[in-house]
Amino acid sequence: MLRIAVQAKGRLYDETMSFLSEADIKLSAGKRTLLVQSSNFPLEVLFLRDDDIPQTVASGVADVGIVGENEFMEKGEDAALLKRLGFSKCRLSLAVPKDVEYTGPQWFEGKKIATSYPGILSRYLREQHVQADIHVITGSVEVSPGIGLADAIFDIVSSGSTLVSNSLREVEVVMRSEALLIGHKGMSQEKRAILDELLFRMDAVKTAEDKKYVLMNAPREKLDSILSVLPGMRSPTVMPLAQEGWCSVHTVLDEQCFWDIIGKLKAMGAEGILVLPIEKMIV
């Protein structure tokens, strides 16, 4: 049985549980408890505070964990980075009152900065050769300048709306963060085998993201031109149709280039274009 530590609530919890569901890891939908076992995979989920996950994995209480990169870097625990998961993206930034004339990192010299991430902030200030007073807060950091508790803040930023509502503006992005899968370095071979299967499923889900399965009817005389614009996994699948002079073309397209390529296909004579979502992709 593999034990995975997961944040107990919040955005990272929601996106983690959705990701595990897409990997076909079935968990009880009832009232959440501290420890929940999967009904179809040798995995149990341990629900914790986000800042407890790195130490829990490093010490071996949990075998693996899904945690924000910001917390992993802040805690500095001795756990292995197994995989970047690409969701729950945010950034750690310095913000100042919106009416302040900001002149660069040296502006923070001698200032008081409120944060929940003193480790990351300290490293950044040392790199910038800036001496500042770091005031550690575990609650709502963004209110600190407004009540006179600090001159600036260092905190997580996603959309930036919280900064705006507190009359703050982002001036320096110190690091970018996303969800990470971390692992205990002393994991047994039995648990590593389960982890390999979990990683295989995760890879299948991640590979399918932003991909579309596209089918179309194409005139055979235009087939070479049509194939030249299709970036298939290896090469598109081409099958003859009952109607003479026509064939069916199947391929996978990345959503980022989808509309540009579809426009070219239509101009080349492709018809009956069908677009389907992809749940999993094994490469």
C-alpha cells in the first residue's frame, strides 16, 4: 500500500482530487477523514495542512505527497522531486502599496516585509544585497500594509485580485510555483512498484491534456497537402472510404494550434471534420 499526503482543503485539494480521479483512483465520496483508502488501487490518501506535507514525506510517514512548489522550497525538507504536475500554478511576489514610487529591489532596504515564506524571501533578499525586516505572518498577509504592520508583503499571487482589493501592486516576481509530486528517498521496492504504476497513469492523463482527436474526410488528390500540415504523434492514420477518390484521416492535434490547422484543412478540401476529447494517452 502506497500512502500519499494531500492538502486537506483549498484549490490544491480540489485539483489534486480531480487529477487522481482522472487517473482512475477511486476514493470514498463520503465525509472526508484523515486517512482514506482507494477502492481500486493500492493507495491511501492522508489529508494534511500543506506546510506539513514536505516533512511528512521526508520522514517517511507518507511515501509520496502532492504539494505546492512554494511550500516544498520554503521547508527545504530532504524529499525527492518525482514529477511536476502542471496544475495549481501561482507565483510568489513582492507587492507594495499602489501609490508608492517603486524604484527596484533596493526600495526594500530597511523596510518591513510581511510574509508566510521567510525562507524564500530571505534567500531572495540576500541575492539582491538588501537588508530588510521580515515579519512572519500566518494569516492574511495582504492586509499588513493597510493597518501599518508592514511596508510591503511577499505572498502567493494567482489572479492578483486580492492585491487590488487591498490597494497593493505586484512589483517583483520572485518564483513561480506549481503542484509537485514528491517522494520519500527510502521507499521500499514494493512501494516503488506501486509508485511506478501511479506515475504511468499520471503520465497518461498529462499527455492527453489539451489534445484533440480529429477525424476528417479528405479528397485523395489533396491527401499529400493535407498530411503535410498535420503534426500527428508519428503519422496520421489514413483509411479508404466507400466513395471513390475519398479517404478518412485520423490524427491528434494540440489545442494551441488547433484552429490554425483546421482552417488550413478546410481550405485544402477536408470535409466532415469531427473533433473528440481525449481522456488518456499512452505514448
